[in-house]
Amino acid sequence: MKANQKILSERPFANRSDFTDARKGFIAKIDGLELRDQNGNLLFRPDDFSFVDQDGSNAPASVNPSLWRQAALNNIHGLFEVSKGIYQIRGTDLSNMSIIEGDSGWILVDPLTARETASASFKLAQKHLGKKPVKAILFTHSHLDHFGGVDGILEHLTDDEKNNLRIIAPEGFVEEATSENIIAGIAMGRRAEFMYGKRLANDIRGHVDTGLGKLPVAGSFTFKQPTEIVTHDNLNLVIDGVPFEFQVVSGSEAPSEFTFYLPEQKAFCGAELVSRNMHNLYTLRGAKVRDARLWTAYIEEARVKFSDADVYFASHHWPLWGKDNINNFLEVQRDTYKFIHDQTVRMMNQGYTPNEIANQIKLPEALNQDFHNQGYYGTVQHNSKAVYQFYIGWYTGNPAKLHPLPESVSASHYVDMMGGISSVVEKAQKQFEEASNADAETGTERYRWLAELLNQAVFAAPDNTDARALLAKVYDQLGYQAESGPWRDVYLSAAYELRHGSPDNGIITPVSMKEILKATPVEELLASMSVRLNAEDAEGEELSILLNFTDVNEKHLITVKNSVMHHKKIAAQATADATLNLTFTIFVDIAVGQASLKDLLLGDELSVDGSSLDVLSFVGMFDKPAGTFNIVTP
């Protein structure tokens, strides 16, 4: 409570302009909206967050007041007019869908995460703006929440509309959109459960907001190939009579991304280059570290290139109006990332470690005058660690960190040296009680220390209920203090799993990704297979399998040797132990578990030239990870 009271003096809570902007242009919303999947399972219900007061001014002791304010702003949902001919649907998903009126129809920007959210949003627009043909869909970047709902739009279009539809995306979109979750998707999905609080209740002691929006909707994910690609060589397009000036910003927030400017409307769409929060240079679900210098340069390029903009709107949050306001917004966003970059590198070159830097770096007063660059999603602390990792990696130079023991082994030694598990828990309990009576800074520091200490205890003795229960209480306190939505959800998810255990099923199943996998280049899907090869099962094996995909007219030779799988596309027939003739669609069905290779071998949907036993032996070498592994216990 003391830590949350302290934040009230550190942020400009008297400034209410964000609430004015977030409500400006409101047209309508879907009252009582409930989004469900095809099996009737609830996906998202905005009213579940009605416990947050409309003005975001009555934060309970269990929620950081600054995050509470952001949650209230992200609760404002519905259809809005941004400016003449530009509309947005906000709050039906993590992201926004924008609508731009063309000469003869609509241009849609970012059709949300899932079919269910996109369909409901599109129907809301049709109800209040009238039914107009869709002439183009723009995917601003390669993250799922900006294209995964495309079929929710297409299902409402006529055949003529679909045949003439322009789907426009940045260079590299297909490769990045389909590959991001292919190689490391299982681990990223499991960690995303923590980052987005997927197992938490939506209430004052659970999930409140992600900072970026309410939550990502895990519905039906879909994908469509672009018909046009924006590159540095074609930055100016006319779409249904509307001139667009594009800016390629790939390598900033996403590996494939563009922003754009509408000169006739003087409107700048910032995509996710800039948002109403500090973004992630490293996202807690796991991803490649992003380049802070490049990101900063792109923001400055946009500020100068689109300096006549009177309106800013983006893929998340609410718009901003006024040339001076937009310029100031872009300057502060630019300087926030540059400050974190420059000061991290300065201290890194003085020999400070990532933890030392993260505990010292703080935004200067000049960059603490606004809410839009605060750590609701990314934070100064973990972004500084990302900068360190970007330049010199995980190793601090201290040889004690070079080849440490596994966590559970070292934890056992630590606990033994501290007098055993009972002694550790007893002392930790006393310090936990002291922390609640300390001042805000001392109390927070004590909770952070107890998290480290009790983590050792739990990893040394995972069945010790006292250690688990006390660590869960510590994580509760750290979660309640967090200004960052993901930090809150990570801490509270950890507490939840210490009390209730790991999940039975992953949140993103292979079946839910089927449509995206069908659009994935064959090479990418085979690359994901190679990282699932179980080295022990493949020990001493030498096999070659030729995959003949009859529907896409491609042949790929797979070899297993030295417990390593290689694959390559070939133009002609090759010698192999067996040839598997099938469609790529059937191959995807096998990959997601909707079809059994053993059963298919008895039918007509595929055939084998050579040894069927070799094919079955090959398939048996691969893991089938469930995405339910432990995180807060060994």
C-alpha cells in the first residue's frame, strides 16, 4: 500500500487529457459483448473489467494507481471517429482495427488477433457506418494481433470483393508472420501465459490490464497471403483513390513493419512504432532483442517526414490531435528509448552488470512529465537489460556466471548452507512480516530479496508447502505494486501456480495455429521439426526420407545423422530410404495432431515408396511438447 501511495506523487495524475482523447469521437459500442469460440468457450467479455472505475481514480490497495489509470483508459471501447473518413474500433481485442474511407469502399488496417473479434468489430462498423465494399486490407506488421483475424473480415465479403481485394503488407511479412511462433512457439506460448495472466481471474487481485490493451484473444487464428508488398522502392501508393505515404520501420517493434501517412487527411498511423506506453525492447514472453538505436531513428524519421500531421492514430490505444501535441509525443517517445539505450551502454562500458544497471537507471525528470512513455508494458528495468544483451549477450564477464550448476542443484546447496529448509522459511517469514511495516522503498527491496531467497527454497524442496505458500505471498506483494501490466501478471501467475500447479493444456495449441501453419513456407515448418528431434532417440540412427508434397509440387529431402536433422528442397527425385507422397495440407494435419500417420498409412490419402517402418521410425524420433512445463518449480 505504501509503495502504491508513493506513485501518486511521481506521476501527473491531475492531467486528464488522455480520458478526453480516449472518448473523443465515440459512435457506439456492443452492449453486453461476449466473444466465444466455435465450441462456445468464452474468449473475451469487456464487462469483466467493469470493476475498474471509469475515471481510473479509485485504485484499490492491490493495484498500482498508475496501472489502474491505464486500465480505465483501455476499458473505453467501441467504434470511434478519428477524423473525417477515418474510424477505429478499440477495446474488442488487444489491438485496434482502423477503417479508412476510400472513393468506393473501405480500407481496413489490422484485422485484429482472431476471427471472432474481427467479425464482431466489422459488424459493429457496418451497423453504424453502413455496408460498404472492402477494397483493401493492410497488415501493418508481422505480429499475430494485427492479422490473425483476417478471416473474420473475409467471411462477410462477396466473392467479387474477395477476388479484387488488395492485401498490403511490409516486406518480409510472410516469412516473419509465419516463423515467429514456429521455432520457439511452444516456449513462448507457455511464457505468454504468465505475461498476460491467462490463468488469473479478472479482478482487483488478478489480471487488470496488459498496459497495451485488455488482453490478447486466443480465438481462431487465420492468415492470408498479401497481394502487394511495400518496400523502400514503392513507398507511395494510391489505394481506392486515397494517397498513402509509407515508412518502412522493420526491425523496431516488429521484424517486418510499416507506418503510413495520409497527406489529404494529414493523419499519421504509427502502427506499433509508437504507443501510449513504453514498449518492449525485450518482451517477457520471449523474443529476439530489439534494436533501440534503430527504433529511435525510425521515430525521428517519422517525426520529420510526417511533420504536417494533425492526427495520430495507431495499432493500440487512442489517437492524439494537434500538430504540436504529436510532435511532443514523438520527441518524448524517441528520447525515452534513446535515453535507455545510451545510459545502459554508458554504464555497461564502466563494467556494470545488467542487474546493477537496471537498479540504477531512471528516467530524468524531463521524461517523467507524461503517462504515454511510462512502463505499462515495457519497463526501464528490463529494457535496459535488453540493450545490454543486444550488445554483449548474457555473460557478465564474471566466471562464476560462466557455467553455473542447474537451479535445483545450486538451490539445494544454498539451503543446506543456510541451515536447512525450515530455518530458511522461518527467517523469511519474519522478514516478510517486517517488510509490511517498513517504508515503501525498504519494503519493496525486502520483497525482492525474499523472492530470491524463497525461490532457492522452493527449488531445493519443491514439495515444502510452507516455502511455496510464503513465496506466493511475496509474489502477490510484488504484483500488487507493479506499474507494468506484464510484471503484475508474471508475479501473480507465479503465485497462482505455486498454489495450484502448472496447467494441463497450453493456451496456444497446434490446432489453433493450423491456418497459419498452412501458409508457412515448407522450409520453415521442417525447421521447426528439426528442433524437436530427440537426440537420445536418434542416437546411432541414419535415415533419409523424401517428402513429396503433391499439392504444392515440392520435394524435400530429410536426413538424420549424428542426432541432427537436415532438410533441403530438391528439384528432382533423390535416393532415400523411403518416399512419402502426400499433400502439404495432410502434412500440417499430422503436425498439429489432427491426423495419425499410422492410420493414414492404411488409407488412400498418402502413399509410401520404400519402407513404411522407416517412416514410422523417423516420426517416432520427434518430441511432442505440450507447452505445460514448470516455471516456478523445478
